[in-house]
Amino acid sequence: MESSLPIILGIIFLFCFLVGAPLFSIIGGAAVVCFSLIDHQSMAAVIIEMTRLANAPGITAVPLFIFAGYILAESKSADRIIRVSNAFVGWIPGGLVIVCVLVSTLFTAMSGASGVTIIACGGLLLPTLVKDGYSRNFAMGLITAAGSSGVLVAPSLPIIIYGMIGQVDITVLFEACAMPAFLIVACLSLTGVTYALWKKIPTHSFHFKTLFAALWETKWEIPLPFIVLIGIYGGFITVSEAAVSTVVYVLFSECLMYREIPMKHLLKILIDSIITTGSILMVLGAALGFTNFLVDREIPQLLLAKMQLAVHSHITFLLLVNAVLLFVGSIMEIFSAIVVVVPLIAPVAIAYGVDPVHLGVIFLANLELGYLTPPFGINLFISCLRFDAPIMKLYRQVLPFLAIMIMALLLITYWPRLTTWLVDVLGGRPALLPM
């Protein structure tokens, strides 16, 4: 009976997942049942792990960045960022595509949610791209793909969550993600430039007057990315201090200077952000309890033993990891995927000689692409609703961008220097393990 118990429990929890039970209840329930029925221990082990979350490094940054992201999403910051970006690079062939990618990257990094970017910026970017001569299909595919391009850019919330779960220094992880993020942004931008040259899409004339007007309109928001990025990468502030600085600055700019968010509406934004924060932290706490059970039962070691029988090189292992993570990213929300899968994969990857920081970048890059991977990538459904387009049509438009991003993912995976170079330059830590 005991040998068949894991199978029975697996079927029960899979059923709960399919009928839409909250993820924290599935993971937490699995931990409680496993400790009680399999290990015959008190469920207090799960509660202890959940309370330990309150003392996790960087935990205070989570609610603060979420709150700041909600404020930015409710303001007209997206409109201003699009105008100033277009004034800067609109004269380049494919300049509007570059604007789309840069705006989406920045907005996703600051708001912490890819779907919010598509909803907030898509309604502005799509008609603008079509008006400039880009086909509607190309524009929908681009906006959907670019919606996830900020996952690897500080102060992206998934990076913070991965650092906490994977026990990797968050500041070092920010540094390691910078060059891979630039690669993905460059690939998407070059795709737009190539399309614009092929279709002979006209460019806009550059006018200093237009640029200065856009800069003046955005004068209160322009300093924010520099404060956060220079502060974190320069080692002047910690991640938690960057989160505090971001909230204070966003409140100052959007509520006091632009006056786009009245105080009575700010309370609703705060409540919405608290609900989101609570849901994320409940999943994290439950996952830590379940991770404790996996460690006690030596599940990672058993997984490693089986992997070593079938996979004999780290090159094949990394290819397998990419395939698994793309699938996981397409069926699970990114925070859930991190807390469920990282404890299983990280010990195995280290045994294959994969550096923990490099693994983190690979993991996050895969989940970024998982947003776009058919049939269940969440960005596909958000864009489908936002642009009122058939889902099968959207699949076809996103696949070329997904293929380009997969090539960038393979370069990130098999060229670890792309990840470690900036970390070594900034002296974030000792030399990394050889690949």
C-alpha cells in the first residue's frame, strides 16, 4: 500500500490542479500529506518552512516592486515612454520595432508582469505599428514576443524569486542576466529592422524639437531606471533598498508631479498589489515546505542517479533541461515554475558541472520563452483577448519570433561567458566553475 501511495496522491493532486484549485493549496496540501502519511512526521515542518520565508534575503523587495509596478501600469507612463523612444530611434529603419521592444522590456522589468505589458502598451503600439506600414499580423507577433523580454532585466521580480529559491545572490544574478537580456532584445530588434528594410517601410525624420518635447514630458520618469540599475549594478544599494527607492520615486512622479493617480485610487492600487503579493508569498511558503520533504526523501539525489544512467555529458543535459523548462514554462505561471522545479533541477545541474548562476539565467530565459510557447503560453492567450485575434492565427505570427529567441537561448546556454563576463568585471564574486 505504501509503495502505491505516491501514485494515488499524484493522481489526486493532478485532479485538483485540473479543476482549478489554488496552487498554494495544492503544493501545501501535498507537503502536509507527504510529511504525515509517508514520513510520519508532524505537519509543523511545513509551517516552520513557511515562517522561514519571512527572513529570506530580499523578501521585502517583492511587495514593494509589485506595488510600484501596479502604479506604473495605472498611470500614463507607457504613453510617455513610447513617445520619447520613438523620438530617439524612429528615424532608424525598423525604429518603431526597436521602440516596441525597448518599451516592452522596460515596462515588464519595472512592473514584474509580462501580461500587464501587453495590456498596458499593446493598445498603443499595435495601431502605431500598423499606421507606419507594418502588417497587423507582424505587429501582433512582435508585441506578444516582446511582452516577455524584460524578464531578464533588473529589477525583474522573477530574478528576485529565483535568487531566494535557488539560494543565489540576487545582485550577482542581476549582473549575470544583463548580457543575455541584451542579446534577446537585440535579436528581436534586428528582426524588426530586417522586416522594415524588406518591406521598404518609411522612416520618420529626426527633429530635435520633438525629442526635447518628449524628454521634457518624461522628465520625472527618465531618472528611475538609472537610479535602480546604477544603484544595483554599481553596488551602491541592495535589492531591497532599490525596491524602496522605486516605490518612493514612483509615488513622487506619478502621484505628485503628474497627478495621474488620485489618493483615493491609490488605496485601491495598494489593495490589489497586496492581494497579488499575498498569493505569490503563499505559493512560495508552501513550496518551501514541499521542498523540505523532497530534500528529506533525497529526491534530487535519486533523480541525479537516474539522469547519470541516461545522460553522460553536460551538453546533452543542458539540451534536456531546455526542453523540459520550455514545456514547464508553457503550462505553468513563472513564479510557480520557479518554486516547484528549481529545487529538483538545481542539485542535478551542479553535479553536471553547471554553475548555479549560469543555471539561473538559463532557467529564467527558458521561462521567458515559455510565455510564448504553444499551446498554453500565457502571453498567447492575453494577446488573443487584447487584440481580438484567433488563437491559431496568433500561434503562426509568434512562431518566427519564438524561433529567433530559441537560437538566442541556445547561445546563452552553451556560451557561459556571456553570463559570467559582467559578473567577473564587476567583481560580484570569485571565478565561476568551468564548463
